[in-house]
Amino acid sequence: MDILSAFLTHPVGPELLLALFAAAVIAAAIDAIAGGGGLITLPAMLAAGVAPATAIATNKVQSSMGTAMAAITYVRSGQVRVREVVPRILTVLAGAALGSLAVQSIDPSALGRILPVLLGVMAAYFLLSPRVGDIDAEARVPGWVTGWIVAPLIGFYDGFFGPGTGSFFMLALVALDGRGMRRAVAETKLLNLTSNLSALAVFALGGHIDWMLGAVMATGAIIGARIGAALVIARGTRIVKPLLVCTCLALSARLAWTEYRADAAPPPAAVSAEIPATE
């Protein structure tokens, strides 16, 4: 009864909570296939009037639950060789921790100018490369290169900046390790889950999470992730490839637009100089 009361009296309102539940279902289904679910859930929460800090923190609740469900589904279906992934999970965790520490002393804004170009290049690779398929190909580098160098670097990036992390994992697994798309998506979800849980712990300690909203959206994310993972297992490249290309392009466009707006805005000194004196 207390839970129902909290739902009905939540500041967002029950109607918007249900709308955010639906948004989480859709976002998690897409995220389980190609990543980028945050492109849907974060704007949806902000449009519902959730404060930015709370929206970012609460998004990790639903994202973590959706990623966990997708990962479990992939493991159960035999798409992941867990023993091979565990060392990479540990190195990603270490990299994410270092990235979280570094972001406190280094300005990450320069990445916002570079990332749209990188995501555009990745979209072209996934669209045009003959190595992108459902069958594993020959690896181009030894496994330790990806596990002990590339994986922690991507983990560091996730802790330091974040957008497009899943696409970077996919690129590394396909281009360097020769993974087929099904297996690459499955392993990416396990690696993403590591950094999501790490960030979730930090946000929980900071007290920024709206737990009722998080629970509602996490329920939707679990349902959506199960649907998305089932589609990947059944259809493979036919569904992953176009969605992955679209996700890379959408994220690239969003980051480029955000960076353009930031560059176009006049600095605070210029703004204050234009305000007439009131003496």
C-alpha cells in the first residue's frame, strides 16, 4: 500500500510515470540491440520535469537493470563465453574507476568536439565493412591487446566522459577480435553492465537517485531488454547492423549540436557587458 501511495503521490504524477515506463521499455529494447537507450530516457525524464542531476543519476538505475537483463539473456542463450569476458570486466572496472577520478581534475569538454567525428567513422565502418556479420572471423590482434589495453581504455573513457561507450566496445570486438555481431553485442552488454553498476554506486552514495521513478523505469527496462535481446538472438546482423549505424549517427548528431550550441553561446563576460547599467 505504501508503494502504491508513493506512486500516486509522486511529484511527476502517475500519468507521466506510466509514460516514462513506456519510454524505458522502448529505450531498453534498442539499447539491448545497439546501445544508445539514454538518447530516449534522459530527454524523456527532463521533459517530464525531472531535475538534470536526478535524471542522470536515476537513468543509471533503469539502464543497469535493462543491461543486466540483456546480459543474462545472452549468457543463457550461449552467446557469451563468460570465462573469456571476466578478465575484461575487471580491467574495464579499473579503467572506469580511473576515469571517474580523472574527470574531477581534467576538463573533458575537448572530447565533445572529437567524438561526433569518431562516431560518424564508426557508423561508416559498421555499414561498409565486410567483417561485420554473424560469424566470428579471425582476430587481428592477440586477445591480451583487447583485454588489457583496449578494454580498460574504453572503461576509462566511460568513467571520464561516457557517450558512445557501447559503440566503442562493439567496434573493438568486431574489428580487433573478429567477433560476429551476436557475440559482440552480448559481450558489450556484460562490459557495459560493469561501468553502469560502478556509476550507479557513486550516484547512490551521492543521494541523487529518485528511487520510485527508478523502480518504475527499471521495470520497463527489464521488459524492453528481454525483447531486444531476443530479437538479436533471432535475427542477428539483420537487426543489429542498421540500428547500430543509426545509433552512432544519432549520437554523433546530438553531440555535434550540443557542442555547436555551446560554442555559439557568448561567454558570461560578453553577456554581462551587453546588459545596460541600472545606476
